[in-house]
Amino acid sequence: MHSLRRLFLFIFSTLILLALSLKIEELRVYQGAQIAIYALGISSIVLLTGYSGQVSLGNGAFMAIGAYTAALTQIHWHLPLFFTFVVGTFSAALAGALLGGGAARLSGPYLAGATLALAVGLPTLANQFTILNGETGLDYTSGTPPTWFGESFTLYKWFFWIVLVNVMLMMFFVRNITSSRYGRTWKALRGNPVAAQLSGIQVGGSKILAFTISAGVAGLAGSLLGMIGFVGPTGFGLGLSFALVTGAVLSGVTSLAGSMLGAVVLVAIPELASVIAHRLGDTERVTSNLPGLIMSTLLILTVLFTPNGPAEQIRKHKARKQ
Amino acid sequence: MQQAINALLIGISNGFIYSLMALALVLVWRSTRVINFAQAGQAILSTYIAYEIVTRTDNFILAFIGGLLAGALVGAVVEILLMRTLFKHVSDGPVAALAPVIASLGLLGLIRSVIGMVWGNDQKPFFPPVSTNGFTFGSTTVPFSRMNLLIVVGAATVMIIFTLIFQKSNLGLALRAAAFQPEIARLAGIRVGAIRTTGWIFAGAAGAVAGILISPNDAITPYSLDSLLIFGFVAAVIGGLESLIGAVVGGLTLGIGLSFILTYIGTSLIFPATFVVLALALIIRPQGLFGSKAARNA
């Protein structure tokens, strides 16, 4: 019954957001789509790090796999858009399962380094295989919105609708799985691996499952990001993985709802940076580096003052008051 | 045959630089149990300072020393201002345990942005102090120049000095004690905090030397040492992450191995090849060549 209520809540909020998009500015609609995609990308990290306790600095690489496979199936097999998302999601999940098999045997620092190596290394493959079309990247489109939506229904609105529906579907799945048996298993693993193993949890299998699902979620986010932007090595490099980790840390790593907050911050930072850069005189050096500066400063300050994540800190604070 | 010798020579020269980066990562890991991703940032900052000195004074030796000292200083500042606070909370919870690693990633981003603001994101030419034309023997020219010789000699000197300090002095012993049993080390009269900072200082210097030695082959940008970080990490893992000798052997193994792969299979495969080497190292010998198995789970 509880999950039925949750389903209605998800459908209801999706409908409201879809309706809202008809009323607001074009640029904001596009940013809305970006926020939804980042939220999905961040929740892939929350699922992995916050629930199962494994670190991944390379979820940007899974997003790249999702984006590239989705784009390739559209270009070469002319699959309908929805099926390209499915392909993107599952191929990223497959890659996640492969990596997860190795990752389950590794502890923190090794895993962090290995996934970072993946995030740096994978985008360079684009220049190695002609099918991936180098720095130019691949064309991956949503197609024009259906004509019966009317003249005023722009491409950005169409982007937003596709993105939102897919993100909400996936979020619903993620939300359910984290409150299922598997979610509890992961939490037990994170809390105390030895105790979890003693109570009959398969440590390796659960860790691999978490990695697989996390990669799949990231893969969908990547396909969507490729659709509204472009599919190329520069968009899916270390910067993306870095942004996801920042977003996850800002939103508290342990809470799925917080991923929205992290996503809003990620999209807001470039806006804020351009305002400040304008005040400082818009020199090229400042405009191109200020977003990175703000983001990394925010990241450092967050871990410095709330080492357990802001959400946890607030929870503690409340507990102390009572 | 000639091709194999060339591959070996390039591999040795690169391998020494990877070893230095690996050494920096191992030193930090041994003293504070953190993989310091900001090592690439600290190294590139030191390299920019060396670049600034060399363009103003045209004296490479001065620039080398200046960069090395800057690297050491940055290492100390990072440890004292940032990491020390984070380590206090490490045992607070599962997320706090990751805080130092995440902070080091943030620091990498911060240092790059600051460099970009001060020097710009464009490529800066770092002119080599000595010839980069390969030595000629009779009619054949090998891809090993005076610059490569400088790299090997410079890196080896740093390594020998470090080895002497860590194997022959009490400092090395104190560093190991502080890493493994901080409480007991403190009871034995070791100033654990100061010892940890020392580890970061040496690491900063090693990273700086790696950056200064690798850069004259190429132009520098705020991002140009990212790949070195990955190579250094892989080299450190091959060597076992615990051992200084392991870092050197790991770096040389990786350098020579990659050089052969690039010569015989294809120059564009450098990152996939690195990842394969890392995967193989973790599968075949997860504890590393010189590490103990228990260390991996520490």
C-alpha cells in the first residue's frame, strides 16, 4: 500500500512538472532538464556510495558508455528513441557488472583510484576508434516534437518532457530498490561487513549488484545528457565525474531526495559564476575558471565542516536538540 | 632489435618519472592512509612556479630547486590546513572516512582553477635546459637525449636520498610507526602529527620533481599532469602501495611495459593499456610486488 502511494506521488509530481514547463522561459526549461539528468547521475552515486559503501569516482565513464551506445544504436540501427535509452542503460549496467566483479574485491583507496583511472582513460577511446568519431563526437537527437503538440511546443520543452519522464521512471525504480531487501542488504554491508556476512548476506554478490544498478542508472543519465547536449569525449571527461561526486557530497551522499539539491547547485554554479565573472570584468581567464573554483571550494568546505554530509549533520543536530 | 632497444630507452626514462609520482603517492599513503589525488595539482603548481623562475632567470637549476621547495611547502600547507582537520573525524562514520579522498579531489580542482586564473589555461612552453636530440652512436640515433639522461639522473638522485633518509635514519622508522599504530607511536614519544606532515612534505617534493622533469618534453597546462597521476597510481599499486622500493620498481615496470605496448601495438592505446595493466596487477597480485596481503584491507 505504501509503495502504491509512492507511485501516485511520483506520477503526480511528474505531471505537475510537465505542466509547469509550458509556462516558463525556454532557458529555464533546458536547465530543468539538466537538473533532472544531474539528479539521476548523482543518485547513481548515492546508491553506490551512500547505500553499499563503495566509492566510485568514475560514474562519468558509465554515463559516457550509456551515451555512446545509445547514439550508436540510433545512428546505425535506427532504433526508436526509447529503445536507445534501454540499450544505453543496459550496456552501462553490463560494464558496471564487469567492473563490479573486480571492484567487489577491492577496498576504498584501490577502488577510488581504479575508477578514477577509468574516468580519465575511457574518454580517450573516442579518438581511437573511427566509429566513435573522435573529438567531433556523434549526433544523437530526440527528433522534433510531434506536430500535434502545436507550434508553441519547442524543442527544449520536448527535451524536458522526455528527460523528466525517463528520470522519474528510473528514480521510482531506484527509490523502490533502496527500500527493498537489497537496499537493506547494502546498508548492512556499509555498516559492518563482517556482521552482514555472518547474518547470511552474500558480500560479493550484493556489491556487484549495487555496482551494476548504479552503472545502469548512470548510463540512462548519460544517454539523456547526450540527447540534450552532444555525445563527445569533452562532455563526458573527468569534469563530469568530478561534478557528480561534488553533487553527491553536497546532497549528503546518504539521501536520494538530496540528489535534487545537489543537481540544482551544479546547474546554478555556472550561472552564479558568470554573474561574478561579469563583475570582475569578464576576462577569459576568470570566466573559464570561476565555475571550477566555486565548485571545488564548495566541495572542500562541505567535507571540512560536515564530514558526514550535510543531511547527516542536520539529523544529528535535531537529535541533539531533543 | 633496434626498435626494442628504443622502446626500452623510452620506457626507462618515462618509468623514472612514474616512479617519482608513485613515490609521492606511497609516501602520503604510508603516513596518512589516503590516496592523495591532489598530488597532480600540487605537482603542476610546483611546475608552474619552476616555469616562472626559468622564464625570468633562465636558470634551470634554480628553477628545479625553487619548484622542489615550493612542492614541499604546498605539501605541508595542505596537510596542516586541510587534512589534519579531516583526519580527526575519519572514524565518525562511513562517509567521513571518505572525506580526505574527496577533499583531495576538490583540492585538485581548486589548484587547477587557481592556476588557470593566474597563468591562463593555454599551453605554456617549458623549454628544456639541455638538448632533446637523441645521442648518436655511429650512424644510428637512439631516442635517448641529454634531457632523458637528466631525467634519469635527477629522479635517481631524489630516490637515493629518500631511501637513505627512510632506511638509515630514525625519521623513516618514526614515519612507519606513526602510520601503523599512531597511539603506540605517540606513547613511544613520536610526535605523530609532525611526522605525518613530514610525509606530506617529502611527497610534495617528489611530485614536484616528477612534474618539473616531465614537462620540458612538452608544453604545460593546468591539466597536463592528470595522466601522470594515473600512471603514478598504477605504478604504486603494482609496487604494493606500501613500499618505496615497490614504487620505483612499479614505475619502471609500467614505463617499460607501456613503451613496448605503444611501440608494437599502437601509440593511441596508452590509456586502455594502462587500465589493462592495472586490472592485471589487481587480479594477479592484489597485494603488489612488495606489499603484504593484510595491507590491502587496512
